Amino acid sequence: MSKVARLNKIFRSDGKAVVSVLDHASAMGPLEGIIDPRPAVEQIVAGGVDAIAASRGTALHVCDLLNHVGMILRVDGGITALGNFGADMALLYDVEDALRCGADGVISMGYVGEGEGPVLRYVAQLADECEQWGVPFLAEMLPMVDGKRSSDAKHVAMATRIGTEYGADFIKTVYTGDAESFRQVTSSTFKPVLVLGGSKMDTDTAVLETVRGAIDGGGAGVAMGRNIWQHKNPEKMTRAIVAIVHEDASVEQAAKLLN
């Protein structure tokens, strides 16, 4: 299968994608919503998600539920919340491993700033392998400043462009807070940019406003985890996000799908 064919399992014909991310347990252990990920995946698939991103254990546990939904395998890690969390990331699997798991793409971190050296080296290695195998590569490009993730538009734009230059086919990154500043990010690269959800937000409106702002700022969709599968109704939240990304719904229109 070609890379284009695999990308078409992740992105719809409008060039946008809603990806639900379920790779958290590989570093954080069992979390509410994905202690057994199968019920959440069943709801997310019913809500119309385009693809899921997962660590190997979860991917193999839920792959029979995906039908026509794309699968993106997390191939790096090696750290946990009980250790030196965020340090010593490494490439754990290769592209051939991902294909054996039935994946349509792979995802890895891509730090820019603190901790960038070893991570960016394996981003380059992974991009080369993906090109050889015809597998899409999603790079999670995060600017790290003063020990934490930066949402400054200049930092985020730098990180996303570096991911593109290292060979990623699409990028997952931080939302900068509003559509205007996020457009600085999307206009600085030539690959699709998906916004991440981060920690669980306080309200449904905050989630939907983030999605709407990302799309208005030129984003190609979202790659969200806790704000989908920790919602009281993951199917409805997925459906609301899909309405904004693929149907150009307003926040108010999308919110009605949650009621």
C-alpha cells in the first residue's frame, strides 16, 4: 500500500482529520476512561472519528473495533510518570513493527528546545524509515522552554516547521490560544497541522472553542485524548468535534450535539 493510500485512511477528502489519542497509559498507567480502552474506542468510532493513535498494547487490544478507522502507532517512549518523566525518550519500535500491528501510520515525539538532541535524531531516522516503507509519519512537535511546553506562537511555529523539515507528513502540536496566533503556526509550514488537547479542560465549551479556533487558524484537525475519552459521553464529544472539523459547525451548533 502506498503512503497516499494510508494517508487516505486517516484524512478525509476535505484534507482534515479527527484523531483520538489513546497512548497515555504507556507512561501514566491506567487512567479513568481507558482502564479498559475498548468501551471508549467503541463510542469514539461510533462518533465518527477518522483515526486513533495508540501505544502497542492498546492498539492490539482494540484493533478489531476499528473497521474503516485508521490506526497510528506510538513508536517511542521508554519513560513513565514514576521515573524521570519527559527525559530519556527513545525509539522503541520501528516501522516494520508498526506494519505488523496493522498500523496505517506512526507517531513519535519531537521536542524542540530542552531535550531536543536525541529526540530529533530519532525523528530523522523514523522519517527515513517511513519514506522507505510508504508509511505516514505524525510528529508531535513540542517547544520546550524553562522546563515546560510553550504555547508561544513563535515557538510553536518553529517546532512545527522543524518537524516538517525533518520529514514528518503531518504535525501534532500545541494550540496557541486563538485563531490569529495559530495561523502563524499553520502558515509557517507546508504540512497538515493537528492541534492537541492536552490536559482535561474544565468545560465542553473550552474544548469546542479550541477545535473551532484551530480550524479557523488553518489547522487540519485535532489529535485529542483526555478531552474525548474522559468525557461523560465520548461518542457525543467525538461527534461534536467531527461537526466542527468536517462540517464547519460553529461552537454553538456543535454544543447542541452534546445535549
